[in-house]
Amino acid sequence: MFGVQERVDVRTPPAVLMKGAPVSRRVRRAVTVNKSSVSVKPDTVVMTEHLVSIATRRDKEAFSKLFAHYAPRIKSYLMRQGANQATAEELSQEAMVSVWRKADRFDPTKASAGTWIFTVARNLRIDALRKERRPSFDPEDPAFVPEAEISPDRAVEVGETQVKIKAAIAELPEEQAEVIRLSFYQDKAHGEIAEELNLPLGTVKSRLRLAMRRMRTALGEEQ
């Protein structure tokens, strides 16, 4: 799959073709040149004439022929670029609808019908890739759901528990209180605590076990 690139502008500078306007000498000259050129395939000339007819006369029959010729080719092209079958089908139809709407922007002196139409399809594919890679906002994501408010009774209970815990820690020997604060309030791993206090890891774990045993006893006696 190709990466997301910049869209290619398919608009022409000053409008050469307008809805309902007669085919200009510029367009007639471009089509005539294409017919006389040895390097251009006959179907390319025909498709260019169909696109000019759509631009100038909104020719539905010409569009039908253009659709039948290019829609399956666009679908195959998009699938080669990595789109799945459903996406390729949808984008190919969207591309042809865009061709119908924007046919008056086609300039046959600058590109063939096929080049212009595939540019339209390529731009749509790039837009689709950008939408796929843009993160979407999910209002149900837990990260965006506010926490439920604590009831007054629960708030009082939490506050009382915190007071008891602080009192229990204050009753601990300082070396045990220190490892409790580092572990539970600063969220440090046992190895980090051992390194910070310059203690063996076993000593840190032993102090934590003794501290937790003392705190459980203290909190149980006060319940």
C-alpha cells in the first residue's frame, strides 16, 4: 500500500469548459491532435471525447460508456494499491460520480481522460487513507467517562480510613515507615527502594512485611 501523499489538483486554471457551452476551438484542436497522433490508442481518444461531451452537454450516454470502461479498471487499480474489495468498489463508484460532477474541470490539452480520471480516483484513495489513520473520538471510552461522584457517607468513610492509616504509619519505627511511604505513596518498586536507601533487597522486603503486619494489627484494633 502506498503511503498517504499529497492530493493532485485536477482543476484547470481559467475554465475552458462550462456546462452547456459549445466545444471550444482549444478542445476541438486537442481531440484532433489526439486522433492524428500515432502514439495514442484509439480508445483513449474516444474516452476523451466522451468526457468532453459530459463536460459540455451533460451527455448521459457518454457517461454510461465512460463508467463501463473505467469503473472496473479503477477498482482493480485500488485493490492493487491495498484497498479491500468493498472499499475499492465504493471508491471506484465515488470516483465516477466525481467525474460526472467535475467534468467541466477537465482540460484535454493537459491530460488524457484516463490520466485525469485516475487522478480523481487516487485523490479519493488518499482522502480515505487519511480518515482511516485519523484517531476518532469515542465518547464511550473509559478515559473520557468521568468518575462517579462519591456519596457523602462514602466520603466520610474514606476520610476516616485515611486518618487511621496515617496514624498507624506514625506508630511504626522510622525505617519501616520510610519503606511504606516510598512503596505506597511514591509508587516505587522494591528494587528502587533498595537502591535509594542503599539496603539489600531482602532487608527492604522484610521491613515492608513487618510494617504491613503492624499496620493491619493497628487498624484492626481500632475498628
